Amino acid sequence: MSAPTTTAVRPLRIGPLVSATPVVLAPMAGITNTAYRQLCREQGEGFYVSEMITSRALVERTPETMRLISFTPAERPRSLQLYGVDPLTVAKAVEMIVAEDLADHVDLNFGCPVPKVTRKGGGSALPWKADLFRQIVRGAVTEASRGGVPVTVKMRKGIDDDHLTYLQAGRTAEQEGVAAVALHGRTASQHYSGHADWDAIARLRETVTSIPVLGNGDIWSAEDALDMVQRTGVDGVVVGRGCLGRPWLFADLEAGFAGRPERVRPGLRQVTQVLRRHAELLCEFYEDELRGCRDIRKHISWYFKGYAVGGDMRARLGLVDTLEALDELIADLDLDQPYPGAAAEGSRGRAGSPQARVALPEGWLESRELTGAAAEMIRQAELSVSGG
Ligand SMILES: Cc1cc2nc3c(=O)[nH]c(=O)nc-3n(C[C@H](O)[C@H](O)[C@H](O)COP(=O)(O)O)c2cc1C
């Protein structure tokens, strides 16, 4: 692969917001809270998106959702991802975001493949109902525009290979005044299996011409990001699993897009310093040391991927419940280990097998219009739990 020249890379514009590095941290439930976003943002410029926030839970101001929408003063711009299935509730949530100045950018989730969500017609199931998709996007853009807040759409290719929605949804989003569209090159039925279809991303780029198109799926390094831009023509990349346990990937991405060769290759000491800080930020975020320590446990295997940290040590780290205990365990590691190379790179996080059948509301695929019982179901279907 030959790296593109710096002149080929343009800043990414999302409405009035600009990032010289065309990179977005993908929203990840349970991961991209303010603690993690902060670690990533310190590494490089970009858009760093919150976990998915459920519109209804926001409108109802559930305490957990109010925590999830917190941004530190240093976090600018503030990118908040919203999920919803009912146009009125989504519009109300955006109205609240604008009136209370809760975010600078709203991203709409049409990509979630989780059965709990698709069974209610939400996430990646929703664009199949073309009119419902349009109404949600229109309502969100109308409310957001009152505060000059750009709205973006994040979606998958469709429900499965026989029910693709992304090209039509991309055109609709463009017509309705969305500031950018992002495509994860998988269907809901693929879940996280196989490879993301970058050709589909290129097709969306050819179809949606007046706003930025962002590509998402299987970017594990700065080289992958440059490769995607070159192969698909996208205006920017959205990076999810590739940065798990590796917030410094954003430094690599910034360097890569600027045409610079340097990459962060940390030894174990540096890795543990970032891990420790992550844990501390999580404790602050939850205002609870035990909760913060419990949350860091899921990151441990990602941080140590490729480093010689034995199974017993990993198991003990996986039970850590205080920062002091974490410090003691870290002190027992061979911290002089250098970067292990390829073993620390490549895929990480969710993978797994395709879903045999995507969970959908009854009769969902029979028509692309929202009618009868499905319309009533949608009104009742707003989940009140965020980050799921
Ligand atoms: C743990 C986890 C949580 C996720 N949560 C969300 C979410 O809340 N909203 C969303 O739009 N996508 C979510 N995703 C999907 C990612 O944003 C991204 O589209 C997907 O991981 C593909 O990108 P990647 O190959 O760079 O990981 C999640 C993915 C993972 C692994």
C-alpha cells in the first residue's frame, strides 16, 4: 500500500465543526464515556463520540443517562450519539440538547444490531422503514438547526444481503440536511463477523455527493485508515474496536494523515501508565472507586494484548477493586518489556459469528412503509435505558 500524500487529505467538516485530522472515535456503549474519550482526544484531533444515549431516557432525565451525557470542559466539540425509534421522542431529545446546550454535534444511531434494539425496530432495523427513517432524521435536523448543531447519521448496510438500505438511507439523509453520513460496512445479520465491505462504502461515497461520507469497519492501524480513504474516497474514517486498549492509535492516525511516519510503540511501562490513568478517570466518572475499578477490568486484556503478562496475573487484574490493588499488581509486572510488535496489533474486541436471523418486529420486512400494528408498536417501543 502506498501512503497518500498529505495534500490528498482534507480536513473533515461536520457542519460548522472542523477537524484537520479526518477521524472519528466510534460510539461504543460501555466504552466511550468521558473517561475514555478524554484519553483518546489527548492523542490527536478528531470527533470523539459518546456512548449511545436513548432519546426517551434523556427526555426523562434518568440519572444514568445524565451521567452518560457528561462532557469535561476540555471536550470540544461535544459529539453525542442519540438512539430512538419514535420521531417525536427523538425530536424532543434534540430540542432538549439544543435548549440546554448539551452537545455541539448529534449523531443518530441506525447501526445497532443488538436483538434488544432491532426487535423493537430500532438501530440497524430502522432504515428499512424508509418513511420512519426520514421522519426521525427530519425532526432531529429541524430541532438541531435551531441551535446550529449538525446532525450526522451512522448506519449499517442493511438488515441482511437481501434487505440493503444504505444507499437509499444515505440519499434521504442528504436530502434532509444531515451534515455527514457514516457507514459501517456490515449488515445487521453479519453482526461483527467477517470483513467490513469497503466496496459498499465506496458506493455510498459515489451516491452521496454533497456532504462528507465516513467509512467504518476494520481499521486497526493508521495504515488501514489511509488505505480506506484511498480505496473508497471517503472524507474520513470512524474507528471503533481498533483503539480498544490503545488510545494512542489516535496519535498514529493524526501522524498518518499528516504524512508523518512516526507511530506510538509503547513498552509495558507506558501501557500500564495509560491503563492506570484510565482507571482513575473511570473512578472520577462514576464517583465510585469500586465501580470505576470494575469497569476497567474489561479493558485489561486489550491493553495487554501481545505483552508477556501471564494468565494468573491477568486473572488477578480482572478482579481488581481498588486503585491501590491495581498499583500493586502493576508493580509486579516486568515493566521493562518493549513493544512486542505485531502481537500487539490487529483485531481486538467483538468478533463472533453472524446472526442466523435478525430479531425484528413481526411482519417488519413485508413492507417498507410503517403501517398498522408496527406504527403503534414504534410509539411504545422507545427503550428507556441508555448505553445498551
Ligand atoms: C463494545 C461496542 C459497543 C458499541 N456501541 C455502539 C453504540 O453505542 N452506537 C453505535 O452506533 N455503534 C456502536 N458500536 C459499533 C461501533 O461504533 C462500530 O460501528 C463498529 O465497532 C465497527 O467499527 P470497528 O471495526 O472500527 O470496530 C459498538 C461496537 C462495540 C465493539
